[in-house]
Amino acid sequence: KTETYRFSADEVKEVHYHRGKDEGESHEQLSFLCLRVRPTKQNGLALLSNAYSQDDQDTRSTSRNRDRRFIVMEPRDKTEFVALLRRLYDHSQLGPLVETGKLRHAQVIDYAANLLELINEEARKKYSFPFEASQSKFGVESVNKKLLVFPFDGDEDEIDKAARDLTEASMTLKSKTASTPRNGQISEDGAKARGHMLTIGTEDRDRLLPGEFLNDTLIDFWMRWLVRKEDKSNSLVHVFTSHFYTTLSEDGPSAVESWTARKNIDIFSKRLIFVPVNKSLHWSLCVVVNPGSIEDGKEDPSSPCPCILFLDSLKAHRKSIVASHVREWLNAEWTRLGKGKTGPFSKDTMEVLDPKVPYQDNSWDCGVFVCRYAFGLYMTRRTITWGDRRYKVDGRERPMWGVVTGSKMFDFDMGDIVRLRSEMGTLIDRLADIYRVWQQELAAKAEREKKEASVKKEPELEKGDKGDGEEGAKHNGKVKGSMHGTHYV
């Protein structure tokens, strides 16, 4: 469906543009025009309040704000684009805006992230080969069909068997530093505790094909799979969805307060808090460690060390920015829970560490690396201490060497990443089969209960009998006849 919106030059407040190069990264080749148009009822933009910001005074430089603040247009060809720019340059009112609106290549991802994602998605669909799709059990679907909703209350033994021969998903890869769960950390009934539900469709499944980018549904699914048996009442681990950091970084701590307040979660009782980060079409992993130990004051080798671990397979995200947002949130949680008027978290008291980890050698496996990083830390899940922070190798300090860099849990390479991607797809395939059978059983049970309830109501129909006479017998015959017709024929 195509909609037409007409506006005057007087209503245009900002103009930004990027003229793509002939070579370079895909975002550098992209040509586009961004317009900020004052929304009115006359031009129709006032009716798009959910998708288009109505506040001309809000000029915050965040990706979410830019997505909603500008109309982004991609030309059909560069000749058309150049002609349009010339017309704008020559315009008496718009010319000055165009002169100052040229974007650098580094700014393209910030202003056109949604457009780039749309282009990449169309390219994936265009170049999907039949033999590639055949690697997926479900093939290429013209419609995104639902495979399963996770978690679900199917047979726990069957769900566990779905991962029986899968290396990470079966949770059987042993670590030299891993210990058995303590303090009631794991509960066999933990999977029954419900948080948000994830709907996984065929489009999500096909993103596990080679060369595809993992989306938020797959990242969140893997995180939920890792902690599916956690007993939420006393778990030492907490996992946020991928939308947590996006909301936090763009709208501040107040926007995510309900994520913990509504569920009465005290994040300072946790040893590990997993925060997946998605920005500029790239995934990384932030892990908050021992935040409740911030005021202990002990720094002996066996004492818990409060810190932030940042794991990035391309070193593309700025750890200082991510850590700054997370510390701001920790301070807000500290005051919300009444632990103090101001929070104690700063770059000095809660430092960010980025120990050496395996890195990717392509442009599309960052999401799989995040899944593997999370698995490695979750399987270790022991108290990370000041001894780990000050770990030394050959006389040189190597922070977190024993927990991350030198740990068996982080001894993997690109071959393992390829295998994990495939095994995640196998896990979803098997769970989809179990989910389908479970849904069929639920439907059959509901039908049986419906019939049983209907049968129990049969005597109540006979309360309308008029007596034992001839007229009453005829009446009873009618009722019973209709009953037999309904239930047995």
C-alpha cells in the first residue's frame, strides 16, 4: 500500500544527505536523503505519532530518536539523486539547509540503520538459492510461519532430549573452573517459572543458515535456553533481553525501571547479569559481575570483585559508552531499592574489562559469538574474585585470564562457531516437533473436556419434562432425540 504525503518548504526543518561512493562498505555506497518535516494534520504526518516523532524540540542524538525523527528516502539511481540535490541547492529556503546537511560516511549507520536493515533483508531474500534453503528443514517460506513459543510446558525429559547430542545446548561441555550449582541455584522446576514468551518462526530459523545475521529472537532464545532451569527465587544469574540495552541507552534508566521493579528483582543479589548489546548491525555482550559487592571494601584474592566484562568479537562497539550506560542504570537501581541516596558505581569503583577472547573472521557471525560467550561464562558461574582481576601470567597482570582467556570454556574457534550455528538450528527443529505434538495433545484434551462437560449437562435438559403422561412422553422423546443426534450421530 502506498501513501502520499505533501508538505511545503516552510514545513521542512532539517535536511541531511549522503552521496554514496562507488566502492567500499555497503553503508558507504548508500545514497539517501533525510528530511525533518513539521507534522501537521494537513500534510498527514500528525497521524503517524507511533512512527514519526511529533516533537520538533526533541533533538536528542539517539538512534531510536533519529529513526522516528526523519523521513529517509533512497533514490532509484544516482543520476536522479544528483538532480534532486541540485534542485534543493537552488531552492531559496532549502538551499542553506542542504549546504550544512552533508553526512560523513561514519554517520550513515546512525541515520539510516533501518534503511540498511531493509536493504540487507531484501538482498537475503533475492539471493536465497534453493539448495541453500534445503539445508533448513522448513525451507524458504513466503509467510513467516510459527514454529514454537518458548518456553512451553511440554514434557521436560523430551525437551532435554532435544539437546542430547548438541555440544553447548546439552550443557555437557565441562570446565576446569566450573563447579556444581550451589545455594539452590538450579531447580528442576525452574523452567516452569515464566518470564517473557518468545515466538520463533520460519524466518527466524532461516537466519541460522550460513552467512545470515542472527536476530534478537534467536539471541533471546539462546539466553533463555541457558537459564531455563534457573530457580528465579534464588538464582545468582539474570538475563536481560536484547531490547533492554537498546531502551536503556536511548531513553535512560527510568525507561527500564519496570523491568526489575515489576518482578521484584534485586539485581544486587546476582553474580552475573547478562546484557546483550545490539547497535549498528552488530552484536556484543556486556556482563555485570558481582554488583552487590560494591561496598564490601575487601580486595583480597578470595573476595568477590565487582566489575563489568565486555566481550566483542569485532571490537566494533565502544566499551566505555556501554559501561557508562550500565553504571547509570546500576546507580538508579541502587537508589530505587533504598540502598542510598546516590549510587556508588563509577568507572573507578566498577571498571570495565575486555579480556582477550576468540574473534570472528567474517562480518556475519557476531550473534553466534555472543551466544558462545554467554555459554562460556554461564557454565563457569562461580564467584569472580579480585584474584581473577589481578591474575598474572609470566609475571604480567592478565585480568580475568583464568575465567575467560585461559579457560577451557573459551577455547573455541571458527569451526566451533559454524557447528554452534548449525546445532542451534537443530535444537529449534527438534523443539518445534515437540511443541507441535504438545499443542496437538492440548487440543485433544480440550476437546475431551468439552465433550465430558457437555455430557454432564444432559440431565439438566430433562428438567423441562411436563410429566409422565402422553404429552410428557412426547416432550421427553424430543429432548432425548436431539441429544442423541448431537452427541452420538
